[in-house]
Amino acid sequence: MSFDSSDSFDDDDVDFDQLYSARSQSRGPPVAAVVPAEPSTDPFVLRGENAILRAQLQKISDKFEQESRKLKQHYHVLLSERENRINELMDSVNKVKEDNEFLTSENKNLAAKYIPATKKRRLQDESIEMSISDVSVRSGGAKEASTLAEEGPQTVAIINQVSIFQDEKNSFIEAISSHVIPGMNRTTLSYLSNISSAFNYENRDFHISKERESVKTAIVDYLIRFENKNRIDMLLSSFVEILFDYVVQSLDRDNLFAAPFLLSLIHFSLNYRPKAVAFPLIQDSMKSVNHLLQNFTTVLKQDQPYLSNENMDVITTANSASTDLKLDVVQKTMHKKVLDVFITVYLMDIMETLGKLSAYLNSPSNPTLTEYWSLFPKSLLLHCLSLKTPIGFVFNLVEILASSITKDRFAYTDNSKSKNQTLTKESTDTLTNLIIFVTQGLEQDMCIYGLNRNIGSNAYAPLLDILVPNHTSPKPISHSWDDYRQILQTSSSIGHCNKHEIAVLKLRIRILQLFEAYFSQRAASSIKKEIITSFVSSMVTQLGFEQELIYRAPRANTVGCRLQLISLIMRLVHFILLSSGQVAISDLPGTTLRELVIALLRISADSLRPLALETIRQWREQGHVPAVSSSPNGVEINYDDWTIDMARDVIGQCITGDEADALHYSINYDLPDDDIMLE
């Protein structure tokens, strides 16, 4: 192939692009070459940049935490509102159900009373015709009957069938016949079948003769003879009033053998159909209970154990200057002391039930709580809030106080007619005494199950069982002191002590729940600032104490109650210090603040869990504890997320950012790699 000379390329040809670029650079100003700047090694510059970045990160972190806290608070508010709404709806449903049952009973009663006579006549005529036809069929002869039998069963059509409902009276008799006192071996009527009356008694249709028929026979006969079989409200009212009157007369005649069992039947009757209990019955029952309790003040507040497991000499006790036990108490026989204890326990359970019924019936148009507390004796309040009061009676009073909490009242305080929400002196003293029980007291125990709850020890239940004879008698059986001592000594065993400890924890949980309900209904400003500060200090002390006990025994059966108590304490501390505005962090004493920070760090620190797991693993290898537990106990498994979040919120207000960093690095430390290699 040949090319023209004009299209040929030569190695010596000039590159015009390079010439043009060189020419343009020679005409313009010289441009310096751009050299990338090297990073500064000045330590002050680096610290400044780090400070700026740290401030920006801190700002972002604070903003995130603030938004997260607001969302959590909003979520908890919505959750609590939803739970309250659900509880209100459940209460409404229960009330509607009870109203329906009561109205159904009334409807049956009125229908039976006012049914038209023509309908009755028609039903009677139909029954007569059916009976005549039955007679004619029978007269047909045996042959026809055998033929029908061979053909097989006949299909019978029932015309105008009348539905038969079991009346309220029979239902109540069946229920009361199967009633058993908690912890006892027999039914209540079974015990009363071996107890007769020590005096003649007659009230309305209730009759019982001296040392003749048993108390059970008199009760069953009265219930059977009761006329208005579908008026359960009239039956309950009459039955409770008669039994209370009989117990009061038994007290006047100093023969209370049947009283514990009759009081248990009264308690059962009041709880049988709450909707059918009228408030006049509650008022009359309150008066009877108050009259009876005035005779058992030494049982309510015990300077020394009322049922002692030591046979105390009367002369020694009377001449001793160190004892506070009254001489008349020591001179009582043992079976009388046993009856006194059981009667007092059951009377306090009835008082608690009456308080709950008053709260159930309370309404703006019918303020039953106001009437209840007008009848509640203030002396009983003082007796049941003493450090010498047995735990069961304190539990009764806490439940009574909890049922009195509304937006306008608490105990003796009624602010429904005034805008002032301050508490009266009696109510303030009540809260102060309850705060003391958070950390102190609750050492004495009656070792008897109550009628409302089965917690604690029931070691003394056989004391009542052995008093009932095998035959009908108006007097209890007397036993030797050794028989009583053998039963009393069982209360000092490890198992019963553990049950008492669980009862103490549940009571403290109930006290904190009472305060939680109070703060949800009434403003925290209604309580004096120094009282709330003392309350926070007591809770912080108990918080550290419970954590220490969990560390010492992470597998004890009391850990569940202790964790529930810790969670309640955290909720209340979080609310009081961060939401109520009544007490600030700076108002807390220095010791309380230090204990609070330590306790909160135990909850919120991250590295405590792996260290604790390693310790628990070593314990398991040594055989001290069984296999790993799946339930949280603050040692092997962290606390629940809600408790941890609240602890971090509170500790964020107790210390500054630098202090928090120092604590974080001191607790969540990491071992450097160089140190690991040296080891």
C-alpha cells in the first residue's frame, strides 16, 4: 500500500498541543503547585478537636437520652392508663355480673309471688290429666306392658315444662356446709357439731338450748326455716346479726368456746355475695366488732408473746419489775389464751372485710367510706401500728388503709368539701408509722393463718383443734402444759422462721404498694417534705439491705419477694426524686445519697454480671449451689430492664458527667493486652 507525502507522519513532527500549552503559560502569571497540607501534630490542636467532637457527641447523646426518656415516660403513662382502664372495666363487669345474679334472684322471687292464677290453674289441670292417663295406662294389663317393654324405649314429649331453679337459700346452705377455716382439718360446721351452748339463747327464729343440741344443729335448722328463700340479702343480714349477737352474749357469760368458728362463718357470709350486703349491716357489724375488740387489747399490742412457750410462774411474773405482761393475762388458762388469739385474728379479718365492702359500695351519693371511718376507733389504729404488734394485725390495717385511698380521702382525712389536700394529724402519724415498718419491727407473729390470706406460719393452728372434744360439750378440753409446749415449740423451727420472713417481705411490699396507690390518687405535696425525705432514706437503706441478702443467698426462696421489693423501691424513688417535685437530690442526707449511688451502681453496672457469673460458676463447682438459675436475681441474671432504666435515670441526677465517667471506668474496667502478656 502506498501513501501520499502529505499524509505521511514523521517522528520529527511538532506537537502543537504542547506548544500551545507552553505559550499560554509563558503569557500568564506563574501558578504555584498545590501541595496537600500535612496533618498537624500539635497536641493542643488535637485536644481542641477532640473536645469539640466530644462536646458534639455528648450533645447528641443527651438529646437522644432526653427523647428516649420522654418516649419511655409517655409509654409508661399510656400503659398505666390502659391498665387502669382495664381494671375499671373488669370491676364494672364484675359489678354487672353480681347485679345480674341478684336481679335474677329477685325476678324468680317476684315471678313466684305474682304469677297469674289462671296459669297456675292451667298447669294444675295439665298435671291432673297426665296423672289420669298414667292410671289408665297402668290398668291395661301386664301383657300390654310387657309388649311395650319388648318394643323398646318410648319417646316421651314433655309439654309445658317448668324450669326449676335452685333457690338462693339452698345454695347458701351448701356453700356454708363446705366452708373450711384455712389451715384446719375439718369443716367449720363439723367442729360446731361437737360444741353445744352454755346458755339458752333465742333470737327471731334462731333457738338453742343449754347443753342440748349442738350449735351446728341450731344453725342448720334456722337456715332451713328461713322463709324468704330467694332474698339472699335478707338471709345474710339476719344470719350475721344473730351470730354477732350470740358471740357478744357469749363474751358477757365468759364462754367463748364457739366464738372462733362462728366468727369464721360471719366472715364467710359477708364475702358470699358482696352486692347483697347492705351498708346498715356493715354499720351494725362494725359496732359489734369494736365492742368485742375492746376486750382483747393485750393481744393486739403484745409487750411479750401472748402465747409463750415457757411456763411462767404467776408469782415470779407479778414480782418481776422487768416484765410488762399484765397479771390478769398470766392468770388465764391456756385454752382461754388460745381462744383469745383466734378470736382477735378473726375479728381483725372481719374488720378488713368490712373496710373493703365499704370501699366497694362507696359512691358520691352514698359515701360509705366516710361512715366507716367515723366508726373506726382511733385506739385500734394506735394498737395496730406499734412495733410490738404482731405482723398479721399490721397486715390487716395496711389493707384497711389501702381500701380507703381515693382522690378526696385517706383514712380519717376527707377533702371532698375543700380544695386543701393536706392530711390530718392522725393520717400523718399513720404514714409516719408505716414508714418505720419499711426497715424495722414486724418481729412478732401469731403463727396463725388469717381468714383473708394464707401467708406466714400456721404452727399454732393445732392449738384450736385439740380444744374441740369428740362429743357434744359446751366446754373445751383442757390439756397439760407439755401438750401445749410441744405445739408451741414448732414455731421456732427453720421452716416456720422462713415462712415468717416471707410474710414480712410481703407486708413491706404491700406497704410500698399503698404508698404507690396514694401517689397515684393524691398529690405528693399533701405529705410534709420531711416525711417524704425520711421515706426515701428508709427505702434506700432497705434497698441496700435487700441487695446484700441476695448476694449472700442468691438461691433462697425469698429472692423473688426481695426483687419485687427492690423494683417497688426503684419506682417510688424514681417518682419522688424526678417527677413529684417535692424532694430534690440535694435535700437528701449525705449518707443516704452515698448509699443510693452504691445501690444504683449495683443495678446499672454492666461488668458486675460476668464477674458474678464467674463467682457463681466457682460456687457450683465446689457444690455450694445447684445448677444455674433462669430467674433474675441481680447476681447471675441482671435486674429487669425497667428497673435498670430507672436506676440510670436517678443516678444521672446524683452525679456529674466526670464522676459518672470515673465510676464507669472504675467498674467496667478492661484489662490491657500488655498486662495479659506479662501475666
